[in-house]
Amino acid sequence: MKLVAGLGNPGPEYVWSRHNAGWLALDFFTAKASLGEPRTKFNGAFWPSSNVLGENVAFLKPYTYMNLSGKSVAEAARYFDVAPPDILVVFDDVAIPFGTLRYRSKGSAGGQRGMISVLGALDTLDVPRLRIGMGSPPPSYDIKDWILGMMPKEQRDAWPDIETLAWDVMSRWLRGSGGEGFTLKMGGD
């Protein structure tokens, strides 16, 4: 079994925030796979293991807030005995331009606190991740305000393209064809 965890924050004020990119991608994955409504389990929204692209995959959106996501992810991983390399974590990254997605099979959290929590709770750096670029704030902008701020309309309008790229990344990961890592960009640049 594999587990896909999308990181974000609960609450209507965060729905279209940059920090909820992982949740938004997970919503797309579960809708595209016709998985229906989630259960509340592992301190989050949980979709039980289903056949997705030929693999048994469960999906999880931790309700623990971003900085404590590891608690939820580790609980689900332990319960189902899912090894860290079989967990894909999806989250936002302000160090990557909007429209760019980066997959890595392992490595540091790059300062993203949700991923720091996941790596700490699983006690390994060998956790695949999909980083969705949100772009850096302008120089005078506070980083916290930026990541918790709402995506502008042009980014929300482009979000279906991001979802398609994210699905492609997840598909490659499920097939084992992601290797150590790769980058995808909107428009194929």
C-alpha cells in the first residue's frame, strides 16, 4: 500500500491560501479517482486504500495544522505499516516559482515546517515529496503573510494546470518512474 498526504491548514480562511496547495492537490486526486467523501481518521480527512492507477493508495489531509502534520502522517503510516519511501507528501514551496512542481525521492525539508514535522515524525529523510511552487514574496512582504495569504485570481485560474501536473507527478511516483527527482513546469518549459 502507498499513502499520499497533502499538507495544509483547516478552516475556511485558508482554502485558497498558498500554504494549502497540498490540500488542493489532494482534493483533485481524490475527485479524479472518484473516491467520494473521506472518513475522519488519523487526525485528518482519510480516504481508505483504493486502486488508483493499478496501485493500492490511501489519501490523507492532516487536520493538525501545517506545523504538526507529521503526527497525522506517522500515525497513518504506522497503522498500515507503510514504509517512508511509499509515502508521497504534497506541499507548497515559496522557493519555487508558481507553475513549477518539483518531485524528489528524499532529502531535507527545505525549511518547509510541515515537511520538517513529517520527516521528524518518521525519523528519516527518505520520504518522497512533491513541492508545488508558490513563488517568493516581494522583498517588503512578510513570509508568514505571504504563505497564509490567498492566491491571486490569476493563480487560482491557472490552478487546473497545476492539478494536471501534480497528477502526472503522482502517477510517475506510483509507477516507480520518478527516479531521484524531476521538475515540471506549466506550459512545458
